[in-house]
Amino acid sequence: FSASGKGTVLRNSLVVFQFAISAFLIIATIVVYRQLEFIQNKELGFDKEHLVTLTGAFGMGPQKSKTFKERVAALPGVAAVSGCNTQPGDNYFGISFRPQGANEMTTGSGMIIDDGYIECMEMEIVEGRSFSEDFMDTLSIVVNEAAVREMELDDPIGKTVVSNDQFLNPNPDEQSNYTIVGVVKDFHFQSLHQIISPLFLIHNQRSFTPGVDGLITVRMKPPNFQETINDIEGLWKQFQPDQPFNYDFMDSDWAALYESEMNARRVLSVFAIIAIFIACMGLLGLAAYITQQRTKEIGIRKVLGATTENIVTLLSKDFLKLVGIALIFASPIAWWFGKEWLADFAYRINLDWWIFAVAGVVAVAIAFFTVSYQSIRAALANPIHSLKDE
């Protein structure tokens, strides 16, 4: 810059600092936004749309629960009904199995489901079959692909696995032998913070309270959702008059798993806007100061034939250098922040170079348009007045 001294150095340093913060916040906002978009659009291995979960079904008892599900399934707005003890995104109990003849146990998560659960959730069976009332499945088990890999089973269908868990065994001193009848394609039964681990699906006739479902899952047909919910509530009051009717939408519950990330995106967006505004005010003030210091120079250049574009370029390039320096400082810090934040997710986006390029283009564009106001104003001024004042 033409103006020199400690004051100018301080002003330049403040501009660099302010734009470095702005660039950091822009990059961080883009990273968080893209990760949330990735989470929302990633294939989960089941269809979470149009699913409603009814809680508090334990009090029905086995026969009443079965009848209730049959009545709900007969409603015109219902596509499928199933029972289970938990849902994707909720807590799972730990359980261990080992292939018969092996010594090493494989510990994973356990889930209790009925005959129609896999179909209701629209999961994919990659080998064998799901549970069916056509078979006696109390000693059958369905596992996910992660469990097959962990137990190193080449041909899992028909293989026997052994459990020592007491709640699965009528006699605590005995082991229960289960036959694998199906392998379900890996699905995300926990948030994307967690890698897909071994999962063992137990038939609801062989568990805590045989035949009773803690949760009932209903897949509804669009578009009359509220009407269908009202019909289900009517049936619920017939079967559970003393139990309140509570339901949750699966897609809302799944979104709630990432509430902290959603809040982070909102906070970062607000702070990015504030930081950009403050940086622009600082840059605008510095541009006004420098333009005033170079009034005579601008007047002479115009008399000698400099165009408006020449003057704008002359006054803008030094400010854009400051923004470039800010980006150099901000980018590695933002990269480190993004890497550390994304490390909390087992499934995440890549920190692509274009994220930093976009942040750079945005920062440069904001700086250019901010400086252009003063630059164009100076370039359009009558050079005679500026030379006369000097």
C-alpha cells in the first residue's frame, strides 16, 4: 500500500485476521452441511419413510398382541405391521454366539422380532429366508452380513450357532443351539457414528416374554396418514383402554440422532454471517482510508488516461492479496477441524479440495464487491477536484 507505518500494518493485520475467521467458518459450515446431507441421503438398508412405531404394547399379552396386529394390518391405509423390542437408532442388548465346534464367541447386538419385521422394514434377505409362521422358528436365527464375516462362515445357511446367554436358555446350565435360516443385508441399526457390527435377530417366541412385542411397527400407505393413525388409535383403545396411545415417526426419530450436528450447522451459519459482516466493515473502512490517501495518485492516473477498470484493479488487488493471505492461514486450520469432527462418524464424506476452493471464491468475491464500492467511487470522481485539493 502507498500509506505506510504501524497503523497500516495493524489495519492490514486485522483484515487478514477477520477474513481468516470468516474463511474458517465458511469451510466449517460447508463440511457440516455436506456431512448432514450425506447422512440424510445415505442408503440405510431399510426404508424409514412412512413408518410409525407404537410403544407400550407389552401389556397386551401374546394372543391379544397378535390379534391387534392382524386388525391393524387389515386397515386400508396400512401396508404392513410387525412387532419388535427395539428399533434402528434405539438401544440394543448385547448377545454372544459361536459357531458349533468353535471356541471363540462373537459378541454383537441382539434384536427380538416377529415373522413380519424384515418385510415391514423393507430389508433385504441376501441368503436363506426371514422368519415365517410356516416354520417352527423358535430355535432359528437370522444374522446380518457383519455377523457372518465376524464368525467366518462361508456358507451360513443351516449352520448351528451356540449361545450361553441365560435369557435365551430355559435351563441356565444348558446351551441353546440355534440354526441360521437367513442372512439380512447389513443395515444401519445405529447412527452413522457407529460402524455396522454383528447383529443377531431372535424370534419373538424365544425371548424375554415369548410372543409379546414391546414395540409395534406400522408401515402406512400414503397419502392419508393422519386418517390411518386415527384408525389405529381407535383399535388401540379397544385393546389397551388403560394405556395411552403413543406413536413416533421413524424418520423423525432417525433425524433426532443428529440433533447436535443440526444445531452445530445452525450456529456455524449464524457465526459465519456475523464474521463476514464484521470483516466487510473492516475492509470497507480500510478501503476508504487507502482511497483517501491515494486521491492525488488516482487523479494523475486518470488525467494520463487510466480507465475506471484500471483504477478499480489498482485499488482492489492489494486488498485481495490480504484475503489470499487469510485463506492461507485459515485453510489448514479448517482442514484439521473438519478431519477431527468427521472422525466421530464411521461413515463420512471426504474433505475434497473443492470445499476450500469454494470458500476461497466466496471470500474473494465478498472482498472484491466490498472494495469495489470505494474503488468505483474514486475512479468516477472528477480528477480536477482531487488535483485542486492537493
